[in-house]
Amino acid sequence: MSAAEPEPASHEDSPASASVQAALVAMASHTHPPGTTAGGVLGGRQILVVDDDKSLLHTVAKVLRSKGAGVLAAGSVSAAVFCLTRSTGPLDLVITDLRLPVASGRLILSAMRTSARQVPAIVMTAYATPALRDECLALGADAFIEKPFDATGLLAVTHSVLHARATRADAR
């Protein structure tokens, strides 16, 4: 299985998965972040999405693609780390679930910090606490989004992180 194809989910889906998927599908075709225009909002951006929930992984990828992004979908930490360390193509953002089998999304944040690539990251989880949010931000995440979320929320956070990164790069 290639890194671009999600691996089957290896544990039961979280209770939030069905509602997240339904909200994302319902809103993907007609929403966009405030201050942007529909279609092409993420045009040309390459985004790695990591989640072991296969249906959620496909749904998030579909939402991002509907806005013009290229998406690599990884169903495990090992597939994500492979994409981060072995892929030579451009990568503009990583969106990762925190709670994954075998290894945590924290490992992805760690791999990103030690990588030559300076890629921003968004952490998503259904098990959010303020302490966990602070920990992820301290590990290098640029944003934290709690499941369930809808397409508008996902796209707004994605746009915000990419815009902030571009603004910092322009300032250098």
C-alpha cells in the first residue's frame, strides 16, 4: 500500500467520527473560510492528512481537494513519517490525528521538528483537553482542532495556518 493510500482503520472509530464525516460532506461543496473565495482556496498546496479512521481520512481529503489542494492520505504514523522523511515533493501542511494505533501523532510532530522541512501542522482529536492542546502546541503544532468539526472550521484553521506561515516567510 502506498503512502498516498490510507491503511484500513485498526481500531474502532471514535464516537465523533460519524458526525464529523456527515458535517464535512454536507458542507464541503459550498463553504470556504472567511475572507477567501470559493474554489481554489488551497490551490497548489500539498497537504498530508493522517488519521487511522479510513472514512474520516477520505472525507477530510475530499474537502481539501474540493478547494484545490493536493492531498497525501496516510492511515498510520509510519506512513506519515515515510511521507515526511522520504518524499521529495513539496509539502505545505500536515493535518494529523493525535490518537493513532501503535504510535501517537506526537511522533509525527517530533519527526517534523527534526526534519529539514519546516512544515506547519494542525493536530485534530476527539479527546481534547487544555493540557493536551498546550502540549501539542509546545511540540510544534501550529493549531489544534477538536472533533467533531465541520468543513468551515477545518478550512478556516487550514487557511489561517497557511496564511500565518506565508506571512512569517515574507517577513524574513
